Amino acid sequence: MHYVSSFNYFRSVDRLARAMADKPDVSEAVAGLSRFSLRDVLNNDEIVLLFQHKTTLAVLKHWADSGVTVDAEAIREDLHRRERYFVPQYVMKVNTPRYHAKQECEFLRASFENFETPPEIAALGPEKVSEFQVFCDKEWPRYKDKPIDLFWANVGSQFGVSINPKAVSYASREGPESVTDQSESELMEEIHRDVDRLREYAKSTGLTGHLYAPAKRLYSLTKDPEIDGARRQAFLELLKLKKAIKMLVFNFHRIELEMPEGLLSDEILEALGFLPCKACCGVR
């Protein structure tokens, strides 16, 4: 048995749901999540994916309880497991999540350092963003011990823009069993409270019409240099509120199914695409 962080557990189940679960009809998903009253704050794709999270958790629970043999290799193939890879919102590559042999391992807690893709580059389109990321990845080793301004000046001159990407750095002390002390009723109250909060926020900022926009579209609006800074911040807050609700619904289903945050079998962790921690799993 091994441990994983709350964030990595959610992210991996999300990837697995997208890769392996049969996509349900919108009507089936809406009915299956009706108790959360999400219909007027999330779009169809978001509701369908939340329902897929629920069904995927049920599958994982069945695997764990029954001791069924999982074809981890086939599932990993669908997940395109990689050690490190690019995502559009960040400049540098991100790491594949790790599982841990020891709950006290210092690397179990979530930590992350990167730079947000600057809006000046994002506005140039996906192909330019990809070119920008590859160039930064190639040049970074030469500049990592020098003032960061020198690095961005070099990158900016290559792309003909002046940039100063925002640094992103956080470390969470959140443990792997952080939500087990919450009851289903408490989580349900929190979900309804956050749904009301999201609805009111969208109304007060004039963003009600954007509640059904795809997450990628909302994210692009937070980076659009043509939009007023306060407006971009409002779009970002909308995304954060929606994400918080999705996490609460996910945790509700995990607790309802009595699914542990960590302590999953090696086989299931392999299927989810985790790699062993180099510090506590004896891997080099």
C-alpha cells in the first residue's frame, strides 16, 4: 500500500475518468447529480465530467474491494504517462504525480513552482505558446543561476515582445486524509453554500452569461491583454469558485463510497499513472 496527496488523487482520477469512462448522456449526468443543484452554475460538459468522476471512483472502489486484477499497462497507455510535460497555462514542464511508501515523506505534501504563460504570448495562439515553452525549456539551464530578468529579456527578444511572467509558487501541508473528518451532510451544506455564492458573484459582476462557458475559454479571458485588469480578475475568481464546487462534489462522492485518499494498491496507482517517489520508494 502507498500514499498520495489529495490534489494528485483528484487530478489522476480526473484524467482516468476522461480516458476510460463511457461518456454518459447529459440527462443521465444531471439526474445523477440533481441533489447538488448544479444545473444553473455549471455547463453540460462540467456536469458530465463530475458524473464521470463519481462512476470512476466507484470503479476504483470495486477494484480495491474485490482484489480484481487491473490491466495497468493498457490504462497507462490511454493516459499517455510521461515523466514531465507541458501544459498551456505554465511556461515550464510539470511533473507526473508520485506515490509514496511513507505517509511522513516530506514530498507527499503538494508543492509547485512555475511561471504563468504571459498573456502577450498566449494571445499569439497555441502553436506560438508551444514554441515559447520549448524555447524556455531549452534556454533555462543557462540562466537558472542568473537574475531572472536576464532570462526573460533573452526570451522576449526571441519572440519580439516584452514579458515578465508571474511566478507561481505554493506548498501545501494538506495531508492525504484531509477530508475524512467531514460528514456527507456537512459537505452537502458547503456545496449548496458555494453554489449560492457562485451564483451571486456572477450576478454582481455581470458574468452570469459566462457561467456556462468552457473552462478553457474562461481561462483565456483571464490572460487577454485587451480586457481590463479588474475584469480579468473577475473571470479568474469565477474559475476558482467553480473549481471549489467541483472539488467538494468529488470529496462528497469519495466519502460516500468510503474511498480512501491514499492507501491504494500499487496496481491501482500504476493504472492511475503515478510514478514511485524517488525519496521513499527506493527508486533512483
